[in-house]
Amino acid sequence: MRQLLTPRMVALHVLVLVVVLVLGSLGVWQLDRSGQAQERVTAQTTRLEAEPAPADDILAGLSLDDTEALAELEFRRVVASGTWRPADEVLQRGRSHAGQTGFHVLTPLDLADGSTVIVRRGWVPFDNDLRPPVTDAAPPAGPVVVDGYLERSIPQPTGLVAQRDPADGELDIVFNADLSRLGVQFGGEVLPMLVHLDQQVPTPVSELPIPAPRPELDAGPHLNYAIQWFLFALIGSGMYALWLRRRLQGDERAVSHAPVSRS
């Protein structure tokens, strides 16, 4: 055992211990993130299953600066009663349906109190010449009731190669559903969240746009990552213990086969 307590071996023990502790800490961190993600998914699922409430009541008094409050309302089921304003709708790029590229139609819905909510009405197929308003996806005229859930505004990305929308001018096709940018051209009071349409009354005559499916809510891969880090720690410590055992056995054999000096 004495050979395992040399300065060199002690340093190696400390190094292996630090590595194992770091791997275990990463596992604990991912386990904590998994718990947080699961809590978020549970809250979002509860909101999707709640009785719908009027969107203007839910969002009363809130602005885009109230990020924490808006985050807690994401996926909240709502209803909105008003009149479509298709002449001012915009298209969001890069949306797909059944493997086919297209756009999402974002249409303002004017509510009875004078405010406006932007509704993600659904998907239309890609066409190089497509510009809003989309004739083949015209919404019903007159009063409508929209049933859906709240969706957060996505601000313009800041990366060097990010796809950002122009800061000036009127947009008809956008990369991002950014209400701080779109609200400028819609005018009036625009509610600080979008409504993701599930259904509407009256039902539109056209098959387009196709309502976008609800996102799949899951806690992500954090639990799998946690298991992987714990396994790395376990395997690493096990291999090191095996290496030490073989080293000790080798030293013992060397001692037992050493010639005995005779005086």
C-alpha cells in the first residue's frame, strides 16, 4: 500500500477525484435543469387545458417589457372576438407543413375595445410571387370568435449572421414574429402577445391557411444528459479502481518473485 501514497500517486488520486466530482456535479446540474423543465412543461400543459378567457382581459395592463409576466401566460388558452383586417396581414418565412416549405399568415384582429391582437392563422405553401393579403387564404368577413392560445413575441436576433427584419419601412414578409416591430405598422394598441389560432367561428370557406399544430411540450434531454454524466463518473472511478488493483497485484508479484539475498 505504501507505493500508493507516494507524492506522484497522491497527485494522481486528487486529479481523478476532482474529475469524478466535476462529472457528478454536471449530472446534478442537468438533473436540476430537468426538474425545472418538467415544472415548466406541467405549467404550460395546465394553461393549455384551462378554460379559455378573453385575450384582452388576460393581457390587460401588460406590455412587451413585462417579460416575466408574459412568460407565465405562454400557452394560456384564450378567445378573442373581433373583425379581421386582412389588408394589413404579414407572412412569416421559413414555416413548414408535412415537409413542405411555406409561410405562416399573421393577421391583425380588431377587438371591440379598439385594441388589436395579432393572430397566427396558419400555414400557406411557398410561392415566389406570394404577397399578403393571401387571396386563397382570406378570413371570414364580419365578426368572428377565435379560439387559441397565447404565444410570446420573438424579438429580433442579435447574432452576426442572424436573420433580422429591416428596422424601417412597412413589412409584408418577416423572419420574426416581433410585435415591437410589427406593432409600428399595425397602429393603435397592439396586445403584447400573439394568439395561435386553433379554430374560429364562423369557419372559413377556404382550406387555407392550415392551422399550425400545437408544439410538442417536453422537458428536453436534460435527464438523459444527467444519466450520462453520472455514468461517466461511475465508469471513470471504476476503471481507476481497477487500474489501482492491477498495479498493486503487479507490485505484489514483483516482490514475491524477487531473489532473496543470502549472507
